[in-house]
Amino acid sequence: MFLGETIHSGAEPVCPDCKVELKEEVLYSPAGYYIGTRCNCGPYSRESHYYKNKVEAEFDLEHKQVKYRT
């Protein structure tokens, strides 16, 4: 991961194209569930590692225990 690649590592919390404020949420890709952000343009960032299931990701997000990428 590069510095500023994620919100957690310093990227702006607003999409530069559609100007939507980015908020962390549970998202899904073929690789699995993760905590990330999205805007009107689509998925914006993957902030966490991949989780085994949606329940684990939701729990970590709700309890502020996100395992951020390093």
C-alpha cells in the first residue's frame, strides 16, 4: 500500500470527481468482504484486509476494530 492510497493513510475523504463524502462501509468483491468506501463513481478505496464473511466485517466496523491495511 502507498501512503495516501486509503483514507486511513491520508487520502482525501471526498471523491475528487463526484465530490461525495466517503464513509467506511462493508463492501464485497470476488476476493471477499472488506471495509472500504464508495461514491457515485463506484468503489473508491479498500481500507481493510479481506474478511471471511460479512458478519465479521460488520462487527469490526461497528465496534471500531477494523484491521486496516498496512
